[in-house]
Amino acid sequence: MRLWRPSDDLRKKNVLIMGLGTKDGGVGAALFAHARGAIVSVTDLLDESVLGDSLAELAGIDIRFVLGGHNIEDFIKADLVIRNPGIKRSNRFLAAASDSGAAVDSPTGLFCEIADRPWIGITGTKGKSFTTHLVSHILRASGVKTVAAGNNCISPLRFVDDDSIYPVLELSSWQLSEMNLHRKSPHIGCWLNFFADHMNWYSSMEEYRYDKESIARHQSPDDIIILPVDDPALSEIPGSSERYYFSSNHVPPDGTKGSFLEDGWLTWRDPGVVRLVRADTLPDHMTVPVHLDLINPAVCCAVAAGADPLNIARGLATFPGIPHRYQFAGRYGKIRIINDSAATTPDSVIKAILNLDSGKLVLIAGGGGHKNLDYVSLASHIKARVHRVILFRDDPASIRLRSALSGMNENRLSLARDMKEAVNIGISCLDPDEEGTLLLSPGCSGAPLFVDLFVRGDQFISCIRAFASSGGS
């Protein structure tokens, strides 16, 4: 399929946005095309009842909408189709567009073709969003004008022409695949971790890894790649760019450039040691292991972008966290409420469970698609550490996890019709006068039971508040 190039003038051309979505990707693409004088149409399988917020963003702009389905004629007439990266290029509508001469691209592909300036790209199986927002927060504390953008964030096309902004992009494997087609990698790349995910999309872990490796594949010796020193499979990836390393578990040999946790201090080594801040002085939500492991790579990104140590320490101390990523959502009595709706793999749920070591733990899991992942190890951790697990009745992930939990005492497993019932069961299993935790950590995507992981997390918070305001009745 032909890709878009900056030399392709969009004035008076038919540009079709395939997948408006509930986040900013489709909206940003539509605004981008409209600003360049294109005749813009938007098509999505979802309808107005789901896309209301996105449609409101585009209200009053001359854009044609086709919702609740696609019309093949729109693809045949298009000069450019900007597709949601979650739509495979083998899609028959995209094939029809390509056969008719259209360029087929994505917001990330367009961005990396146009953005002729340094920018940061962050990838990993988990932790991308938290790290992306943390890096952006640290840079702002250093006086840098920056925006957290990309996957599940603001569309990078909103500011692609504003050279005063230093972009920090969260990059999924699908977005990296699109960048690879353009033979582009970020000036500063960061690869956090790698484990099984999206096995309903990829045929193998090798294929998944190939897309992830695009974070560094096209870097030059003037670029920087940031890698976990604890993972030889990642720390030794091929490439000619400069390397920074990170770890919160051990300190590598002298001469290794990067950020580490040493004797309770977050440090920067280059090659001398600069102590940035004591970890135990950071806010509580920053020091849980699932987040503490992400601070060092964020420090590496900030240093690579020019931040000074004093402002890095200030940024770490003032970062409020982000929703749905192991988010402390308050208490009901002594019961901690944690919203980890972004835990969409079994490995992520295991990490969340291992973070909690005091009081009874009640887990709400499932509620989406299982992505063809293995739940056996998660089931073992649930049996060993969880007081009660609550699954949903009919979604694919709950069915698969229920099968993996076979043999577990039935008194420790409950099924819920919806989030309200799950929350009611969960809090009722705990005593508000005793330490305990209600954890939403699903281990799956949001659909089909919920629109997406964000709606799932928002419903969890709303149901908690409703339960509390009703006095638990």
C-alpha cells in the first residue's frame, strides 16, 4: 500500500478517517486533514451513542460522517485514508482504497514524516502511559513546553507543526509498525519491558518483538535508545545509537550511563554518580513497585532531553499519577480501592497482586477479550494470594480465567452481571474496620463487555462512589 508523503498536497483532496474512536486519534487526524484544506469524511463502525464526545470535538467543522458502518464507495473515492492503527492493513476496505490509488497511512506515520525535530518515543508491553506522562511532567518542571501524546493520549497531529513543543509519544507495537514502514524511529527511544500481549493479533512473539524493535531500528549514531539493563534480551538489541540503561534492582559496572536505584537513592550515572532524590521521600503512589520500576527510565528520557537534576527531582515529587494505572482511588473505611483497569494482560495482574502484602485482597478481573493469552500462572497467584476473585459472567476473558481457576474453592469465586454487582460483592467481602484492598485489575481488554478499558475503570470508580454514598446498601 502506498504511504503518504509530505509532498502530497491535501488541498481539495478526499481524505477519509477510518475509525473516529473514543480517544483523540481520529479527532486529531480529522482536524489535521481539515486544516490542510482537504475534503474530510469520517467513518466508524460505532454510532453516535458511543462517539458523542469525539463528535462534539468536531462540531461546527465541515466534515461528513458515516457512522455505524462503512461504505465501500468512500474508500474507492479517497485520495488518502488515515486509519486507526488497530485496523489491520489487510482490511478489505483498505484494500479497495489502495487498489483505487489512495495512500493508506496512520496518525503516527504522518507525524513521523512531518516532525523534523527531536522527540521522545516510549514503548513497552506495560507502563507506557505512566512513563510518558511522567516524562512530560518532568520536562514541564524544567521549563520545557511539552505534550504527552500518542497511544491513548492526545493525537500528535494536533501539534505536529508547532516546533516549540517537545513531543513525548507513547507508542504501541502497532504504531511502531507504522513508523517502520516510513523507516523512522524517535530521536530518543525508550523500551521499558517485553512480555506476551496481543497474541490475538500477532502469530508469534517474534512477530510482536519485530514491531517493538522499530523503536531503535532506524536510529542514527546521534540518537539515543534507553533500555533495561536487567533484561539481556532487550539490553543487547542491535543498533548504532547511544545507549542509556536503567534498573531499580541493581547497579551495573562503572561507566554505564543511565539511572538506577542505589542505597535508597534515585541516581544518574554519567560516569560519576548524581543523587537525585531519596525514593522514600516520594509520594506513596510513586513508590509501589509497579511505578517505582518506571521512574528510572523516565529519568533517562528527561536527561536525554536536557532536563537538569534539580528539576527532575521536583518533577518526581509533584507527579500526581494518571487514571486507570494502579490508581489509588480512595478508601471505604480502611479498605483501599485501586483502579488498575489498564492491566490488560495476565502478567500485569500478577504484578498488581504482588504489590499488595497486607490485609485481605479482593480482585475484580475479566470483563473483556482475552487476547489469546495464557491465564495459568495468574490463576496460581490468585489461588495463593487472593481472598476472593470476582469475574463477570459471559465475556471471553472471564470464561478463560474461570477455566484456569478450576479446583479453586467455590466460596472464593463470585460471578457478577455488571460492574455495579462486582463492586457490591467485592466491598461486602471485606470489613471496613480492617485493612484490606479491593483491586480492579482485569487482565484483558475492555471490549466486549465495556467500550474500552477507560470506560471500565470509570464505571468502577462510579460504582464505588455510589456504594459509599448509599451507605453500603
